[in-house]
Amino acid sequence: MSAALGRSFFERDSVRVAPELLGCMVTANGVTVRLTEVEAYREDDPASHSFRGETKRTAVMFGPPGFLYVYFTYGMHYCANLVCGPDGSGAAVLLRAGEVVEGVEAARERRGASISDRDLARGPARLAQALGWDREDDGRDMIGAVRRGDGAAAVSAGPRTGITKAADTAWRFWIPGDRFVSPYKRHAKAPQAEG
């Protein structure tokens, strides 16, 4: 079994941590996912939940590093992030996609019997659901639950997806050519009123 990532791994800039998470294994609730796609967020980033400062909702993002920040989105999905940087920095890495490598049946029970292996954790809400995470997991210490994998032979970087602010910031990282990476969709801006 590969080595678990220690607190010091996460105690760095999220933009440095994010690409190094590719190929790593995350285990929770009987399921292990190999990460194939992630996005970095920081407090100085207008797309980050921490941009306006610490709130009750975002308190976990402000440290310590190595904890899970889980939030509810679109009134129906949970998404999960690994907190990065020193205490007080308001940074995290969104876990966007992965391949379920252990616990496929447990993931399928959560995601649905007809879901293909490819789509069990391909997308941030799907990944959180496959791992059995919800708001109760917000603030969970992940030290010991994230371990090095084989690593990524290559890493691609590009604009983030599903956001409107700072969408072109190239802080989305993925393993090129990996079939478990989610499809890129640029978020459409709302039409501007004329006059």
C-alpha cells in the first residue's frame, strides 16, 4: 500500500498541491477513488467560497490543512474539497473526478445500479456521492485517507468549469487522455440587458 499524505503535503499553496493530487487515492466509507481531475481555489480568487472572508459555511477552508470542506450546491448535490495552505489562508482543492478502484458495488449502491463504472465518480457531485460524503463530513480530517498512487505521467491545466468568476484562470488540472476525467463545459454568462 502506498504512503498516506501527511499534513505538510497540504500545508502549501493549493495551486501547487492540486496537480500533485492527480493519481492519488482517496478512501472513504468503503470506496477508494483514484483522482483524475481537480481544481484549485484560494482566498484571493473571486471564484472561491473564501473570497469574501471566513463565514460559518467556509470556516473549514481557513484551516488547518488536510481537512475536508463539503458544500451543498444547486439545492441537490454535495461537492468536496481538500483544505490547503497554512491556517487562515482560505484555500482548497475541489475533487472534480476520479475512477472508483475499490468498493465499486458500494459506490454503485449510492449512485444507482445502472451507472457505468466510468460515470461512478466522473464529476464533483458524483465523486462525493460515490464516496458517501455529505454535509456531515464537512471538517473531517483526511490525513491517512489520501495516499500516493502511481502519479500522473502527464498533467494538463486549463480553465475551470461550472463557474462564472475567474473561469479562465487555468487552475483546473487533469490527467490528459484519462477516460475518467469529466467533460469540460464552459459556464455560459447570463445575457446582458440592452439599453
